[in-house]
Amino acid sequence: MKDINIEDQFQAKIDAEIKIEPKDWMPDEYRKTLIRQISQHAHSEIVGMLPEGNWITRAPTLRRKAALLAKIQDEAGHGLYLYSAAETLGVARIDMLNDLHSGKAKYSSIFNYPTLTWADMGTIGWLVDGAAIMNQIPLCRCSYGPYSRAMIRVCKEESFHQRQGYEILLTMMKGTDAQKRMVQDALNRWWWPAISMFGPNDAESPHSKQSMAWKIKRFSNDDLRQKFIDVTAEQAKILGVTIPDPELKWNEERGHYDFGQINWDEFWEVVKGNGPCNRERLEARRQAWEEGAWVREAATVYAEKKARKNQEAA
Ligand code: FAQ
């Protein structure tokens, strides 16, 4: 039998849909790609708490406030699963957080936009969680075991988030003219940033080809964006709102919606740190980290005390 090298064996496992686990051999680049993607994803979850956190004290009813609080807590949980999944690849959590706080690490562009009205809470649920689900359901089948398993739970929670957002908007669209205008205004502001979340066009996406060969990504950025637009355009009709894209039109031949040009200059400016809220978001994360120092210190002292007691008992 012909000898196959370790890299071919690795790819053969992936092709056979066998999950790669932390102690398995993997190419350095596979490990690096996963650390990059999972840590960026984790950062997005915890930075993503901030735009919504802005509305906890101003939610219109107790029921809305309880649902919003639960949603934001879920995002914190997602961050924790994801940091843990990244740690299985040999990276330390503190290093990932240092990279976030120094501005070196990326997180999703979408969270650098401000949340101006209550309708933004509905629109984030509908569009941002909706886009996140479209992107993340395929990640449940990612070739790396710990990431794929974390994503299964994350996706279950994201679908609750999407529904709570859509339901906020459905309720507002049954309300006064001012409420309806508020929903349309939120959609006008969030639509283009939401469809940019899927990342650059395939031709401009340096990581896609290899990530798809390794089955980290199952669909390209453009394919996921198209799927999202096709689904969302129909949901907009039910809501009775107008997507702010004059070129959005069903194309019978393609069996998909055609849509207009994304402003990629704006996207890259936001990714580079120059969006409307980048500085504010990073400052809030740094402050939360500093204010949490006493909790980390107390937990460390407690763990040491417990370990000492266990040792004495032994
Ligand atoms: N923002 O070659 P590609 C959520 C970067 S979670 C900023 O296409 P890749 C839940 C990319 O990192 C939302 N940067 O890269 C929630 C790369 O830079 P690098 C986050 C972006 O990795 C809801 C460069 O551009 N979801 O919303 C963005 O193959 C509500 C070239 O791009 C995930 O992270 C962007 N939008 O594909 C929470 C899902 N797009 O690293 C709170 C997992 C691209 O070379 C409230 N991640 N870049 O310096 C992924 O699926 C992928 O990483 C992509 C990018 C699709 C984001």
C-alpha cells in the first residue's frame, strides 16, 4: 500500500467528515486559522453585548426588559464557549483578551454602529442575529470538534434572539405612525452594515478557499449573503417595511434576489477601527476588564486556598 503523509491523512479525515479533536495532529495553518476565526468570533459576542446593553434601562416594558437581559446574557455565554474552544488549540485566554483590548484583534464590523432607538433592538435581533444564524448554522458542521459543538448551542439561542427581534418589530408595525417610521429608520441604518457582516466578496476574501477545503467554512461569504438576502426580503414584506436598496429585485432566472453594491470603503474603514463607535466599544471593554480585576483576584485566591486544603486533607 502506498504511504500517505501526515498532511494527506489529515485531509482524508476531513474529507470523510471525521472531526478533528484538540490532541489530533493538525497543520500549523489550520490551527492558526481556527484561533483567528474563533477568537474574532468570541470578541464579537462580547463586544456585541454593548449596543444592546445601551437599551436595558430604557426597554418599554418589564417583559421586553427581561427578554433583552436574557439575550445579552446569552451573548456573554457564547463568548465564554468560544474562548474555551479557542483555548483547546493552545492559545491563552489572556492573550486573546490583550489583543482585543490593544485594538490588534478584529471583531465583527456590525457592532461599531450606534443604537439610537428602541426599534434598533428589534432590528438587531432580526438582521444581526438573523445574519449570525445564517453564517453559524454551517459552523455546527465545522471540521474542528470543539468549535462545531459550541456552535450547536449558540445557534439554538440565536434563533430565540432573532425571533424576539422580529416580534418587537411586528408589534411596532401594528402601532402608531411614529412607531412605524422608527422601524423603517432603523432598517435604513442597519441594512447595509448587516449584509456587510458576511465579509468581503469571495474574490476579495483571502481565507475562504483554504477554509472551505478544510471544512471550517462550508459556504462562501457571497453564498451566505445571498441566502440571507433571499430570506430577509420576504420577511420585510410581511413586516411591511422597505429595504433601502432600489436595486433589490427578484431575478426569476437566477432564482435569487439581485441587490445593489455594498460600500466596501465604509466596511474596511469600520474594520480598521474608524467606524462611528469603535473607540467607545473598545473603551467599554477595557473598563469592564479593569473593573473586574478584583473578581479575578478573588477567584484565584479562592482556588489556591481550596487546592491547599485538598492537599492537606490528602
Ligand atoms: N467584521 O477572508 P475573509 C454575532 C475580516 S457574531 C470585521 O472572508 P474569513 C452574534 C476577516 O476577519 C458575529 N472583520 O475571512 C451576535 C479577515 O481579517 P484577518 C461574528 C471582518 O475569516 C448577534 C478579513 O476580513 N460572527 O453577530 C468581517 O474567512 C447580536 C478577510 O476576510 C463570526 O465571527 C466583519 N464583518 O471570513 C452577538 C462568525 N468580515 O483575520 C451580539 C465566525 C471579514 O485576515 C448581538 N466567523 N472580516 O485579519 C466567520 O464565519 C468568518 O470569520 C467571517 C470572515 C465570515 C466573518
